[in-house]
Amino acid sequence: MLGLLCEFRIVVALETTFGATILQRVSSPTSKNVICFGPFNSNTQKRWKKPVITAQARLEDRTRDLTLDKLMTHFKRLKIVLRLHELMSKRRGNYISVQLLSKWRNFVGLNVGMGIFLGKYPHIFEIYIHPIKRNLCCKLTQKMANLIKEESDEIKAAELIIVQRLKKLLMISTSGTLHVHALWLIRKELGLPEDFRHSILLNYPNEFRLVDPEIVALVSKDESLAIAEVEKWREKEYREKWLSEFETKYAFQIHFPTGFKIEKGFREKLKNWQRLNYLKPYEKMEVVRVRTCGGVERFEKHAVGILHEFLSLTVEKMVEVERLSHFRRDFSMEVNVRELLLTHPGIFYISTKGGTQTVFLREAYSKGCLIEPNPIYTVRRKMLDLLLLGCRNSKELKHEKEFEERKQDRVRTHVGGPCDGDWVIPILEGFNDTTSDGNSDISDTSEIDEEM
């Protein structure tokens, strides 16, 4: 009797647990163990979420341009070289010790040792032992110093062109004003001098006016400058290729990267977008009704025209995407700039090389070089070519150094003895050797200079 009672209790417990598991599975349809077919969930509605394509996903899945990516990698190294030059120029004598320079490795954006980086480019950096302090020092070679001087001379010579660039940027602005700090951030891209606030903004009172120390305004508009670069290309296409005005009036130059996949229906959408009329960059701003037919597309095409003209005004036809955000309100571009650039891969290209996102104007480049170079770009390209030499042809540097030393010796013997001040160096060197146990004042002052 007891055995039968125990078996009955076991059967009841199994039935209750089995029923509980079934109810649990039915009550939670989102669990992994959902019964696909059955009387309890046959009418359960399933909701599928549409995958969200963000700007970051588009950036990762875009067709890459290897030529522009490689060019951006070289430009990153050139930026590091120019930053090191800025640090050297602030020091007395335009040289700096390698030990002190290695402390600023993270500041200039280096991932390798400072000595390794300096040794890779003997055509740019000259490493030597200081004759008095006896420490390892570094300075720019004469070739690189001449190129930097040539760049500053070209910027001074192009002062009138720079004034026109600033006037065109102010004419694009809806209020006719721009922030000075935003212009300072892209001074290299626009070819502005370091002291452009005093050398350009204050020296041309008939063109510019400082509303306050941080805002510059345009005094008078010049309608002869209100012609976008893309309009010049449209006129050329209309005259040379005999295209209709309907096809070229609002069109942009399109160059897709190699390997770009054209999906079904893409050509028709691009053709309709090319024909879509829009408000041009230098035209008077009007209210664009976004909810009307084609309102969103016309508003976005207006932003594309502004970005196209902005990149056309730069020296190297490229600028960091982060710097463009400083001009959104002034240019009335209330759109996601990065997503807009990724939507038009035939006009713009975003490179993520160099630790930053840099946008290129695709039509301006061919095989990694500007199609229409300017004098400032030509000098910067010479700097890049000097950097790309690396350690090649380094024997010529030794021969040049030996030739300069022989020339100096001939000058000394011709004059009749050593030059003034040469007799001090051996005395100080001997004094430094006798006091090498750490009690000399000269070693202490050298350490203080290095820390400063």
C-alpha cells in the first residue's frame, strides 16, 4: 500500500513540473526554447526590427581608395616633422637635445622611439654631438630649412589670393561672419600665415571688420567672386561635350573609386539627383520647405555644394572632418556632415589613416597628386618627397658635410688662423673632462637647460 502511494505522488509531481515548463515556455515567447508550432503560439505575432545603417557602419563598409589612404599616411609623418620643427624653432639656436625631445613623443603623436624616428629621415634631421654640452642634439638639415623658408615666402606672395579665399568663405556664410578660431584651426589648409589676424584681417580694413576679437565680418561683397568652381566645370562640359543645359546645370563631377559596386537602380537615382535643382553656395538663402516634393534632397544638395566649394578653396583639397563642424551654423548646414559625405562617394572620400578622418575632393586628385597644383602645394610636395627618400642617398649627405668642413678649413687658413671664439672650445672641453665627477657648474647648467 505504501509503495502504491509513493508511485502516485511521483506521477503527480512529474505532471506538475511538466505543466509548469510548458506554461513558462508559452508565457515567454522571446526565449530561445520557443515552440515553433503548437496550439498555444500559432497566432503569436513576430516583429522583425529593421537594421539601422549608421554612419560608422557606412564608414567601415565603404569602398577604400588605397592611393589616397597611402597619401594620407605620408602626410601624417610630414605633420609630425612639422610639429618637431615648431618645437625646435622655439628653442634658442634652433636645435634641441634628443633626450628632451623624447619626452614630447606623445605630444607630437609618435608610437615609436624618438631616436628611431629621427634616424629614419637623415635628409630632414641632422643628429650630432654638441661641442660644449657633449649631449646628442638634433636640428633640421639645410634642405628642409630652405623648403620651410620657401613655403613662408610663397604664403606671403599669395597674400591677395588668400584675401579672396577669405572673402569667398564669408560670402558663403549666411550672416557674413565667421569665427576667427575656426579659421585658425584650418590655417594650414587655407594657406594662411600664423599671424593672419594682424597681417591680413587688420591690414585690409576695406575688406574685413572685426566685430569682436573672435568674429570677423565681410565689409562689402564682390559679385565677381560669387562663382563656384563646379560652375566653371559645368560651363566647360557644356561647351566641349555639347551636352544639354538640363543635364549640366546642376550636375557635379563624379569619380567612383576602383572596385565600387553599383547596385540595381543606383544609376537612375544618381541621374535624377544630378538633375535636381538646388540653392547654390553664393546665392541668397531662401526658406527650403523640407516637406515638399524633393525638399530634403534639395536641402542636402545645397550642403553638398557648400562642402564642394569649401574643399575647392583649400590648398590641398582636403580637410579634417572634425574641423568642418565649426562651420555648420555659419553655413546653415543642419545635417550630419559625415553621413552626407559617405552618401556621395563619387564626390568625396573619407580616409581614416593618420589617426583622423580626413575628407578629400575626389575630382581634384589623380594617382595621388593634385591635377592643378598651386605654389604652396608644390613646396609641401617637395617636403613630402624629401621625407619619402628615407635613408636612400644618405652617402651624398656625408660628402656634402665633408665638403663644408674642408671649405671652412680653407677659409680659416686663408684668413690666417682660427676664427674668433674657436680657442674657447678646447679649454671648455678640457675643463669638462677634469670635472666629470659631478662637481662642475657647466654640467649643472646644461641639465637645467635640458629640463627647460
